[in-house]
Amino acid sequence: MSNALVLNASPRGRQSNSQVLAGAFCRGMTAAGVEVRTLFLTDYTVEPCRGCLSCWGPTPKQCVIHDDMAYLRKEMGHAEYLILAFPLYVDSMPGPLKTFFDRSIADGEPWFEQDSEGETRHVEALKAPKLVILSNCGYPEQSHFEAVRFLFQRIARNFHTDVVAEVYKSQGGILGSSNQELQSVKATYLDRVAAAGRALVENGGIPEELQRTLAEPFLPKDQYIAAVTRSFQALQRQV
Ligand SMILES: Cc1cc2nc3c(=O)[nH]c(=O)nc-3n(C[C@H](O)[C@H](O)[C@H](O)COP(=O)(O)O)c2cc1C
């Protein structure tokens, strides 16, 4: 049976908008016969890389830091798909997820090779899982994901793998909202996300038309901005 590992990298963990997205995507993958497991990065201690390069020298593939990274690396090694679910933070991924990738270089070899386009990278040591990127953000436009989209293409290339599916959702706060007026638009969207998960397993990717509908905003921009402004005003009044 094919299997997938979700790594939820939101500091909000189980309560996160990222998890709403991941839950729907995995619903579709499960329906297509994939066994899915979820790990929350907040449950683990992963210290920053010290840059000592011991893992490429005196202690090959062994990091000098003894924390939960060894467990996460082992779990990742068993998965066919690694599903990264995270909020956009300052146009990028949250720090702990970046730390996870920094620490992952211990899986590689120090030796250089040329890839098919003549660009230098490290020789592959372990087969990295196929990457699925699920991210959400607070701004209303999809353009905010441009940097992350490019970044993960580069990361996949360095780790000798591919990004096989991406779902990006602006207006992400709506994913976790309990506002009754938004439930129907949200349910329609999450069913489409589940269809994307299923399509990945059954057809190898998300069909273009589905990708187009997934990128549609929940609300018109002006309406969304007004709602977010009201909600922050209410929060500040509570203080
Ligand atoms: C430190 C921080 C940085 C953020 N940076 C961005 C950003 O660059 N662009 C954006 O649209 N939203 C940004 N956001 C908003 C989050 O992406 C948004 O609240 C998201 O829905 C949180 O998802 P989660 O519940 O999965 O953590 C930021 C939030 C925080 C706390």
C-alpha cells in the first residue's frame, strides 16, 4: 500500500488552517487507497543546524545534535509522499520547517555531481519522498505564494525529488473560521481539495481545471479586507 506522511509545520498545530487543508487533501488520498500519517512539528524538538558539517565528515550521515530529527528523518524515509502543510510566514516557510530542511542535509553526500541541466548538486544518498506543498496565507491574493512556489522547486531539485502537487490558499483564515455564512463556500472548496488529493494518486497530478478553481478566492477582495479589519478591531477592543 502506498503511504504518505504529513508534516504540519504550523505553530498552531492541530488547530491550524494548514491542518484543515491537509485534512481535506488527505481525505482524497485515503479514498484512493493511500495510508496517511500526520506529524506535527510542534510536538518535536529540532534544533538549528550548527554548520559543523560533521555529518559530511567525521561522522557520515550522523548529526552531532541528538534530538527528534533522527526520528523525523526515519519516518520521512519510509514515505512515498511527504506532504508539507504550513502557513506562509514573511513570504516563506515558518522557521522550524526551514530548520527541518537545513538538518536534512545530513541525509546527503558531500560529493558534487551535475544534474541533467548541468547544474551542480550533491550526490543523492537517500531517496527523498515526492513532495506535496499545501500552504495558506492571510493576504487575499494568490500572488503571495510566488516565492514559496519557486523555493520548493529549487529544494526538490536539490533533494533529487519532485513537487508532484501544490495547493495554495490565500484568505487562509477562512479555512478555520466557524462563521456560518462561510461554511458552504468552505465545504465546496474542501471537497475540491479532496478531489485534488485523489487525482494525485490516481492520475499523478492535479488537473489544470481543478487547479484553476482551487485558486479562486473565497470572498471578493474588498469584502475580505473589510472582514479582516473588523475582526482585528474586535480583537484589539478585547485587550
Ligand atoms: C509571523 C507571521 C508571518 C506571516 N507572514 C505572512 C505573509 O508573509 N503573507 C501572508 O499572506 N500572511 C502571512 N501571515 C499570516 C498567516 O499565513 C495566516 O494567518 C495563516 O492563515 C496561518 O495559518 P495556520 O493556522 O496554518 O498557522 C503571517 C503570520 C505570522 C504569524
